[in-house]
Amino acid sequence: MSQRCEICNNFNPRDHINGVMKASGPALILYYIKLANVLEKHQSGCRYCHLLAHVVFQFVPDWHSKIDKLSLELEHIDRRPVEVCIKASRGPTDELEELADIYISAPGGK
């Protein structure tokens, strides 16, 4: 069995510090995932970070110029689509601005 990624936890809500129980089942909620960290794991072979990186590539055309300002929020409730919210800040003390909110699911909802 492959090791879980320390950035995205392979989208698995179980056995993670940010895993919570919701009425609809276990959920993984991750805030402020830095794009630079996702790209590093994408390069080293995490298929989940690979998916997150490609979401950014598709929905943020000028992502390369914003690597240090982009962050992701991920919410995955077991057996539901994964929600990925891409946010950016203009400066270190500015609030994050939502750029895109995307839902990802596999055929058949798996």
C-alpha cells in the first residue's frame, strides 16, 4: 500500500488531524494548502497533488506568476465529490480572494 501524502492525505478523511465527522460521514477539510507544496508533491509522484496542480493549471491561467500567493482549500466528505477552492492574496496581510471553486468526482461517485 502506498504511503499517504503529507500535503493532501490522498483525499482520505480517516486518520488525519483535520479529519472530522459530519452527519453525512467522515470528512477531510484542509485550509491554506500552499501551491508550492502541491507542485513539489506533484513532481515527486503524488497522484492527488497531480490532480490538484492540474486544476490550478486549468482554472488560473497566470498561476505561474502567483505561486507564492495561491493557496487551496480542500473539503472531501466520504463518497462525495471533492471540493477544491483556489484562493489568492494580494499581499501578506490581505484577505484571501476566491478565484475558483471546483467539484471533482470519479465516474460512479467512487
